[in-house]
Amino acid sequence: MLPEIIIAIVATGAIGGFVVYAWATAHVRRDWV
């Protein structure tokens, strides 16, 4: 695989993981409040 593809996959995974983490954190806070 090309380095550009690997970087794109890693970046997408990081962004997706951050979105999921942010949503889960907001959801948990909402439940606890």
C-alpha cells in the first residue's frame, strides 16, 4: 500500500474514533446528569 493511503486510513480512523469517543462521552454525561 502507498504511504498516502496508509496515512489516509490512519487519519480517518483517528477522526472516526474521536467522533465516537466524543459522542459516547456526551451520551454518558447526559445519562449521569
